[in-house]
Amino acid sequence: SAWHLLGLIEDILTFSRLEAGKEEVVVETVDAGDLAQDTAAVVEPLVTNKKLALRVRVPEGRISIDTDARKLRQILLNLLSNAVKFTDAGEVVLVLEPEAEGGAVFRVQDTGGGIAPKHLETIFRAFEQVDPSLTRRQQGTGLGLGVSRKLAHLLGGELSVESEVGVGSTFTLRLPACRSVPSSG
């Protein structure tokens, strides 16, 4: 689909800028709940096509963080689209929680096949995939998670994963309340 192709192109361009050290951060105050809801709405057609449930859990009240909204959206889109891609039955859940120090925690949970412990770091390496065979069922460049982790670090955050084979995976993105940008003077 056009949406999938656009995502691949964005990941490739972002990867190139990250590798060259030229990816810029544009900090703005972001309503994390609104951004989570809007991003989930983008993947809704993918979820509907696979007859999965998509749930978004956002707390009452506003969680504001100072970060780069475009990069945060790209991370969440990568996590959500991967969750949908690797889940054949059940649900994909996006959870937003406030962080103790004023930041935000995003969790993308799925009921997919899960990831073996030996592959939990491999999936974050550029162009690496758990199933590199020509007969694999899922397509992709193997860039999305690597780009997402690098973007998380660029935003002052962390991206981690917990998974159990046969049960599913949970990707956790922790972002600080404020992404400080070094002054240029």
C-alpha cells in the first residue's frame, strides 16, 4: 500500500540522516495523549483488514512533553505497524502513562508470536530481521526498530522490548518531560 511505502521511504531517509549525524530535533510542547490517539488512527485500517482489535489507553488529563512530535509519531507508527504485521489474532494495545519525573511512557503490546530471547537485541540492528529467509511471511527492510531506537535516544529516551514466544511482545518507549537541546553559542 502507499502508506507502507511512505513509511519505508521515511525510515530509509531517517536512517541516512541519523548515520550522517544530520538528523535535527525540533522541540515543541506535545500533548502525548492526542498524539497517541492520532497515531493509532493511522494504523486503524491495517488492524481492520486483519480483523484485530486496536485499543488505546490514555489517562484522564493532559500529559505534556517537550519533544519532536514528528519523530515521536514515526517511532509509534513503526511500533504499531510492526505489532499489527506480526499479530495474526487478538489485539494491539497502545498504552500511555505519565512518568514519575514528568515524562511519558508509551507501551505497544501485541498478542503476536513473540520474539525469542536470543533475538531481543538483534531486532534493533539496521537491516537485521529474525527470519532472513526468502520464504518469510512478512516483508520489510529491517530498519524500523533500529531507526526507532536511535530516534528514541535522540529524543533523550529509551526504547526496550519484553517478549514471550507464543504470547506476544511489549515495546516500551520512555521519554523525558523535556528534550533539552544544546545551545549553539
